[in-house]
Amino acid sequence: MTPDEVSLMYGLSKDYLYHLTSERVILFHKPNGKKIFFDKEEVENWLLQNRQDTVEETQQKATLYNLKNKGGVRCRIYIINQRIERP
């Protein structure tokens, strides 16, 4: 894909794309040493990196952390018993 195509498809400015390539942040190809091309899958993978957790996922992680690290002996025993009871 050309920078124009990537810009239109994903809403990124060409200037920003050239900045990303000069900083080597995004993968690109220069088959003849001049024109820049992008692989669609590589661009999409780059766009989808750094996934942000939902509020629910963050709350679940916080609860689990608190149970493991700050819950004391009772909470740890509860977690162990819960694992044992599951099939």
C-alpha cells in the first residue's frame, strides 16, 4: 500500500506516516530504495498494539491483585479452596 492509500484507509496524515517511518516506529518497505510501501497486515497490527483494558477488566485485575497481595491469610485460603472445589 502507498502512503496515500494508508492515509485514506486509516485516517493517518501522510506527514505522520513519514514521521513514523523516519523514527522506525512502523514497518515499511522500500523495494527500489525510493518509494515507501506498507503491508496492510503490518499496518493493522501496528494500529492494534497497546490494547487498553476495559473498565471491567481493570476492576477484575485490581480485585485479583488485592486478594492475592493484601487480603491476608483468609483471602488466600479462600482462593486456594476455590481452586480445589472446581472440577
